[in-house]
Amino acid sequence: MIFCSRMSQPLILSVETATLSGSVAVTRGSDVIGVIGGDPDISHSNTLLVDVDKVLDQTGILLPDIDLFAVATGPGSFTGLRIGIATIKALAATLDRPCVGIPTLEAVALSAGVSEASVALLPAGRGEVFTQLFAVRDDGSVEALDEAAHIPPAILFERYGHLEKLTWCGEGAVVQRELIEKSAVGRDWQIASQTPQLAPFVGKLALTRLRNNKLDRPDAMQAIYVRPADAQLKR
């Protein structure tokens, strides 16, 4: 495995296929030097490698120049996750590079900026959402304050309605804007602007993992599939 002096500012290729659009980014250290957004109407299986080639061409970077491969590991689209993770596993193993998996909701929270309490939301199909509460620090670190869940939107306010100050973020927050705004009366709640391209934030979180020596083996990386508890399924 290759480690050198440039690992203080490593070249990171990040892939996010958990959402319908998805994205691919190249970062040098914490600086984004190239990003490509996907097409929500076309399967990631048809576009991911093309988008990887595009972002490498855009940046003038060759694939063997990449120091670290990163991928959003979920929750999200079952098929999309499998495609993204399999691709990153193959690239890391073939080129003998380190890799790291980043929870999708963690990247969503980081995309919304510094906050003592951010609820990251992604659509989960059938009108439900994936959700998790985070604190996002000034230094770019993200701390999970509860466990990721897959729930009906109405349950969100059983989980978070007691919090007076919240930032709601992610595609799910945009979809559920009306419901959130109705429940926000008298509270300091805000809905962050939607960030369609999460791959750069996957890259930023991957850099933190690298510096803390918290990497994954390609053969051990797995998707995060979040399912509702049995009691919730029976509601």
C-alpha cells in the first residue's frame, strides 16, 4: 500500500450513489478540485464509471494518482449502494490503495454546515425517510447524537419535537418542508438549502478518517441498510 509525503494533502476520489442523482468528486486534502453530478433518470450502473472518467479528465488526474478511495455506504438506494461500494472496492483492491466508507447521512449533515443539532433526512421510498441527528463542529467533525432510523415522517416529531433549535437538511427535508414548517411554530428550526452533490462531503469526511487512521479493507466494507423496528412496521 502506498503512503508518501503527499498524504498530508492526499488525492481522494469520492463516490456517492446512495441518492438517485449521485455524484463523483476529486479532492486534494480538503480542497475540492472536481465534481460531477449524476442523472437521476439513469441507473448508476450505466453512468458511474463514465462519471469517474469525466471527473478525472476534468482535473487532469490519473487514476493511479489517487491516494484514497471513498464511498457513501448508506442508507440509501439498495441498488445504488451496491454499485458504488463494489466499484470503490474494486478500484482500491486493484490499485492497492486504502479506502473508507462514509455513512450517507453524515455527509448530508456536513453539507448543511456547523450546527449543534442537525437532522439529516433522505427519502426512503413509500413516503418514508431515513433520518439521524448530528452535531457538526467548526473543525468539520460530525458527531452522531442518535442512531439512524427508517420511519414515517410523522414519527420525526416524536423523535425531535422536544428540540428547540434544529437544522433540517438533505433531500428528505426539502420533500417534507411543509410538514416541518407546520411543526416549527414557536421553535428555532431552519431547513438548509438542498445540496445535490454529496461526494465532496464524502471526501472531506474521508480525509478525517485517514488522518485518524480509521480506514476500511476493501473486502470488509459493507453497506448500511437501515430498517424500521418491528413495532414501527406494525403501526
